[in-house]
Amino acid sequence: MKKRNKLIIKPTIMNPYYDKPNWFESEVDIDQFVFIDRHSLSNDVKQFIILLFGYNDIEFGNCFEASVNNFLELQKDELAMSGGPTFIYNEVQILPSCCCGFEDLEDVATCIKHKKSPWLGHDPYPCIEYSKRNKIKIWSDDYKENKDAFYISCTYTELLVALHEMKRDLISFIEGPCFDYLARFNLKYANNMVNHLKKLLIDV
């Protein structure tokens, strides 16, 4: 019997088009969107840092330690980053759209657990449709308005499993590649930044 491919939800940052700090040891290749997980590369981490500071108008200062101190002043209700969840099944991807927030990943999970369609952005307008038989359709756009909208089909159980994996990806990114990169500059300050990131982004 052919094994069924599974649904994947990847934490995703988008459009990190901001200035880099002077303490980066090398240049940064900028991508339109970046998946976040334990396999992320240094260039992915640098784009995450650029977006984190740039989108929230946090000054880098003249050194790594100054950057971290400025970041530690950011409160949970102030955090904003372009991005969100990307739904993947086989070769099909449904990315977060305009005005979707990376900081709202926990809210997305809460909506899905209550069988509500979370805010995933607009233009296009991704949404989730639930049925009485626990069948799920994750739409690329408003299917009532756009006849070309497509969807990913899965069960509610598969969606919950993918949500759990999404949270694990986010935690493993912060504790893994992100920490490893920051620790190059100062281990104590790297710990401070990672611990604050978890408070901001993960409902623990």
C-alpha cells in the first residue's frame, strides 16, 4: 500500500527587507520567505534577526550586547513580524498572506483547536473550512470569491498533529540554530535573547 504523505505546517517569516547589524560576520542573502526549524542555516537566522529588529523598530546599537539589551525591552503585546504558518502537502504550498503575523502562531493554533478559521492574511485570503465529518480544506484564497482558489485536504487529526510539529519546529529553531549563531558573539547574552524570544513567541 502506498504511504500517504502527511500535512506539514512550517513557521515562516516573510520579506526581511531591513538593514543588518554591524556585528554580522558576513553578508546576508535575502529571501522573500524563510521556513524556520531545527535545520535552519545561519543565513536563515540572520534574516530572522533582521526582520525581528527591523519590523519592531528596535535599534541594533553598536555591538551585539547593545542589540540584545534593546531587544529585551520588547513586550509580548508589542511584538510584530511578517509571516505565519505555511501549509504544505506534497508540492502544494499555501503561504501566509499580507498582514498575517508570525507572532500570532499561537493564536492560529487556538483557532484551529476551536475549529475556527484563523487570520492568515489577505490578498489572497487563505482560510480553513471544516466539515461535520472532520474533513478539512485549507484554501489558498476565498473560495466563494475566487474560482481559481485551490485547497489542501486533510483530516482534523492530521491538522492537530501538524500544529504540534509546527510548535516543535519553532522551539527547536530558537534553542538550536538561533542560539548557536548568537552564542558565537556572547554566550550569556545569547541565553538572554533566546529566553526572551521563547517568552514572546511561545505560550509556555
